[in-house]
Amino acid sequence: MDVVHDRLALGSKLRILTIVDTHSRLCPAADPRFTYRSEDVVRTSEQVCAQIGHPKTIRVDDGSEFIA
């Protein structure tokens, strides 16, 4: 799980939450938003778990976007 940051041509920040199964390379979520709150990450994670099941482990980078 990671959040990718970018900036649009007009200056708006864009964030994309990506959830990838590192074994199969399946990407069940690539959720773009202009702002991301911890509740948004939880909601997206719950939707993915409802569709494909719960993972045994979750790995995230050490970025500040996962500190709530």
C-alpha cells in the first residue's frame, strides 16, 4: 500500500492510493483523490477486503501519509 503524489498542470495536488498484491501483482485499488484522510484509506481498504478477502500482512512505506 502506498500513496503516490503528483501535481496537475493547474497546480492542484493529486494523491493516488495504490494497493498491490506483491505476489500476484494484482492491483485491486488505485484510488485518486485531491485530499486523503485516514478515514478514506480505511474505507478503500475495507472495500478491497470485502471484494478479495483480508491479507495476512500489510506493508506500507515509511511515508508520512500513513500517520494519522
